[in-house]
Amino acid sequence: MEFRPCIDLHDGKVKQIVGSTLGHEDKTIIENFISEKDSSYYAKMFAQDHLTGGHVIMLGSGNEESALLALQAYPNGLQVGGGITADNAKKYIDAGASHIIVTSYIFHGGQLDLERLNTLINAVGKQHIVIDLSCRKRDGKWFVVTDKWTKFSDFEVNEKTIPYIEQFCDELLIHAVDVEGKRSGMQEELVQDLAQWTSIPTTYAGGVRSLEDLKKFEELSNGKLHVTIGSALDIFGGNLKYRDVVAYCNNNKKL
């Protein structure tokens, strides 16, 4: 188990946002935290702590400059996502991203688009691709949601589709949409399922808010999954000490 840090960018600033409030004209975006420091500050911190596989997520337009600043501060140490396509993916790899992260680009019109996915693989190589299976539960099943988590796709996340999608990428990133950014606890059933279904490096994001949660996460996943924590961390305005998380995960690496 590794701690995979995050840098979420919105309007060019480092923020922590309740992701499910994005993309709705009738909803106010809930901002948990707005940093006075730029993205390079956090990138340098993660580099100093030898944390790899962290993700820089561009939430909407106007964030490219901030994303590139982070990548320059920690070359080959961060992944980048948000608006990535086959046309711009190589630019971010060339700028220092270890991987690009995609969801909506390859899941559009409610379906997995293999043509787009293969074009992306041709552009940067499978070894540089992370597929983000942001998912939400419907009728007792997990489905990928797209377009700032506003639309359900027909792609069910289960023991059959995970091995299939793993063929096309180097890692998986799983956002538990209904708990992400809310500091309300993780989706325990999803964590257990992912630990059984996945065979490549997989990072879970959503709801972990304390060292007790982190310990429970490790137990539920048998140390197989990596974990991202955002809003709960003190560096993003929360109560959970970043240093404690780094120390705990450094002492409990199994993958």
C-alpha cells in the first residue's frame, strides 16, 4: 500500500472541491479549501517525501499552466488528468508527467470507445496511461460516471470488466464519487471488491479521513490497493496530519 498524493486545480488554483458538485448549473460548487500556495509547492513537497504516482487533476479550463508548473517541479513523479485527449496527451508526457489519466475522453456517449482508447495508446503508449474508473452505485451495481461525474455510462465495474480494461493501461484510479471530498468514510464494499478484482497498480480515492480509516482501508484491501487522501489532510485544510499519513504508509508498504 502506497500513499498517492493529489493536487486538484480549479481556476488555476490548488483547491479541494466536493467533486460531485462540479458540472451542475443548478448547484453551487462546494470548495473545501483554496490554497495560497501554487501547485509547485505541493509537487516539491511530494518529491522531497519520495511519493510517486500522485495525480494532478485539472478541474475545468484555465488550469494548464498550473499543471505544467507542478510537472516541472517534480518530473516523472506525477500523473496528470482532466481534459486529456489523444491530441494533447504527449505534450504532458513530454512536460514531465509519468502518466496521463483519462475517463470522459474514452467513455463518451455512455459507452467505452475503443477507437479513442487505441488512438491514445498509439499516442503515448500503454505504459503511460491511467484509466480513471470514477464510479457510482446504481441498482446495487457500480457504474462509471463521466462528464464531471454527471452522466452514467453503461460500463459496469465488476470482476469481468476490470481484467478487460486492465489490458489497455498501466494503472487504474478509482474515485468513489458519492463520498469523494466529503470526509464521510470510504466505500468499504468497493474497496474490498477492487482488492479482489484488480491485478495492476490501483489507487482508491474517496472518504478516507483518519489514521483509523487508513488502517481499516489497509485491512479491507489486504494492503493491495494504493490510497489517495485530499480534503482530510491538514495541508488542504483538514485535521489529518499529512506527515502521519506519509509515515504510516511508508511503514506499511506491501506493493
